[in-house]
Amino acid sequence: MAVSSQNLRNSGWNIVNILLYPIAFMGLTPIFIHRMGETHFGIWMLVNSYVYIAVNIISFGFSNSITAHVAEALGKQDQRKLFAYINASTRIIAIITTITALLAFLALFAFLTLPAFDQVNITAEITGPSIELVLVVATLLIAIKFFELLYQSVFKGFERFDLAGKYNILNKFVVLGAQLVLVLQGYELVVLFLSNLVINFTMVAIQGFVMHRIMPGYRFHPRKNPEESKELFAFGFWTWIQTIISVGAYQVDRFIVAFALGPIVAGYYILASTIANHMHMAFGAMGSWLFPKVARQKEISGDTTIYFHTLRGVTTGISLALILGMSLIYRPFFTLWIGPEKFAKMGSFFGLFLIYEAFLTLSIVPQFYLNGIRMLRFITVLELMYKSGILIGMFVAFYFVPTGDSLLIGQVVALMLLMPVEYYLVNRKILHDNPFGESLVTMIPSFCVALSIWFNLLPLTTGLIIIGAVAFISYYLKPTRFNLQILLS
């Protein structure tokens, strides 16, 4: 049966987009570890983290900014403004891409011609004869991905998450297939990233063609659009700050583990982190359509609070149920997947990531919603608050007990303390609901899931599930807050 709701279709495509790749990657991970070796697998994961971090930081927050302004122009039915935003975005992205590519070529020139670079000391475990070339090719890949970001953001502004999902899935699977073939043939890391570069360039060209097809009459003009550029930068600045804060909170631990505990431990830590991160993105995908939806809706009616409550109920309920389900099966599943010896190196990491995610999932809807209604400074302050807490908790715990587990425990404690504070502040500023309910009752389901994972005792888990379910249904799904018709509209 066809799904008639655009909101449900958008959620569905987002979830498929985010979950298909990690499932395929998980299935192939034992092959990659076996063929590459644990050390090179760890380096590969680390360089992929570098690409992800750089794209998000150097793009200056333009992804959300482009999506929001395209959605607003469509809400106002202003084609002139729509084309002006896309022209301005294209010019800015082209400049960022050119600068990044030039830096990559300058780095290559320096590595090949300047003797001083031969004296650079990098830990022997995380280097190799071609590590410099790998980083150069990875930087060129970053440059290409800025245009992918542009086209994906325009699709989402049109609420065409189906297009964004289809091309993202195709890109990832072609890259993964090519990398598998190359690894089986014994090629080095630099060849893997070169293939990634060629495939991404081809897919970006296809997405650019499709973007023009969904906007009849649009043609790029090189002339400047100062007003629209200023608006894009103003919005993008705050989402860029949020991105920097997020990168610090969510990515720094990977590099701490790599340099303090070595690439082998880092490989398993990053593997557990990557799976948990894709789970988080899948949870976010259920409500990511909220961002362009409220950006457009506020131009029409201005009344959007019910979107917040409804999407929070959906994402929180489904996310916690899936986290709990994963906690019950991950031990036998991962043991079968990668073997008992390798699971022993990552099992405790993943269990703690699940507890971490039980609280982090509460941050999803506030961020989408507050960005969508342009409360940019407020959500940036909130992000800075709890993510700074994550960093502080991480460093303090690692200082006293330098292990990967302690890094995660410090982050979990920070979220347990600060997420209720965020909800209290959101309630006081936006919702004006019951302070006790918004600050504490909203946390009960997450605490129940976290405690059941930590103690791993069936009788206790049963009791905690009942308590959490009662709290969730009575508060999150209360009819004055939850409106199912919004999802079906």
C-alpha cells in the first residue's frame, strides 16, 4: 500500500538512507579487518572521521542554512528569492571547494618537494609510506563533498527527502562495493580513497543535473547576490557554531583513543561509535523533516508547537524501544559477526554507547525545531552547554582512568545531569508547560533504559520497562501534546 503522507515518506527515506549503509558495512567489516589488518583498519576509520569532520566544519553551516532558506522561499512562493538563494549558495560553495582543493595540492607539493616534511614525527603505528598521499586524496574528497552537500540541502528544502536518500544510498553503496573489491585485491589505502573520489565526483554531477530538473527555469548566474549571501551566512553562522560544538563533543574521543591507546583500540572504538552514530542519525531521520516543515509553516501560520510535542513523542518512543532491543541482542549478534576475540575488544564500548544514546536521543527534536523557527542563538547556547559538559566529563574521567570505557562513562554522566537542564530551559522559553514534567518526567524512560542496560538483569529490566512505558504514555502521548494527524498530513 502506498504511503500517502509526505511526512511519513520523508521519514521513511531518511531512515532507509541512514540504516542501509551501516548494515551493509557491518556485514563486510570482518572482511575489511581480516584483509586490511587491525592497524590499517584503524587508520582507515580515522581518516574517514577526518573527512566527516572537515566537511561539517569547513562548510560553515551552509547545509541547514540552504535547506531553511529554500523552504522559506517555497513557503512564500517567491521564485525570484528561491533562485537568488541557490545562486548565492552555489557561488559560496564553489569558493570553499576551490580553496580546499588548492590546499590539498599545496600539501601534495610540500610532501613531494620540501625536505623539511621528511622530519615530521608521527607515531610509527599510525603512519606508513603513503599516509601523506592518503590525506591529500582525502582532502580532495572533502572538496567534492561540498557540492554534494549543496544539492542534498536543496532537495531537503523542497522536502524531496526521497531524492536526497536515493542518491546518497547509491553513492555509498557504489563506494563500499568498490572498496571491497580493492581490499580483496590487496590495494593500499590511497587507492581506496582515489576510487571514492572518482565515484563521488560522478554522483555529484548527476545530483547537480537532477537539481536543475526539479526547478524549471533556473539557470546559474555568476553575479553576486549580496542580500541573500548575507542571509545565508547569518543563519549558517549559528548552525556552524553548533557543528563545531558537536564535532568537539562527538569526535574528539576517537582521536584521544587513537593517540593515547593506539590504532587497534581506536579501530574497535570507532567501529562501536560509528554504529551508535548511525543509530542516532536514524533516530534523527524520523523527525528531520521537522526542520524544513516548521521553517515553511511559520511563514504560513506561525503556530508550530504541536509539531515539537508530536515529533518528540515519536522519535523518543521508537528510539528508546530500539535501543532497548539492541541491548538485548548485541552480545550474541556481535560475537557471531566478528568473533568472540574481536567482540571482547569492542563489546563494552558498544554497551556504553547505547546508554549514552538513551539520553542523547532527547536532544534531536529540540535542535531541529529551534533551528527551524530561527531561535538560533538559544539552541546554540543549549548545544554549547550540554556538549561542553560532555567534553569536561570525558577529559576528567580519562584523566583519572585512561581507558576507552572511562571516556564514555564521563560523557554519559554529563548527559544525565545536563539533559534535564536543557528541557527545563526549552520549557521556560518556548513550551510553557509543567516544569516538573518537562524537566524530570521526560527523563524517566531514558533512565529506565540506561539502568536496564547497565545492570543487564532480566527481572530488573522487566520492572524498568513497565515504569518507563507508563511514564512515556502518560506524558509524551497525552492528547493535548500528541497529534497523530500531523504525521499523516
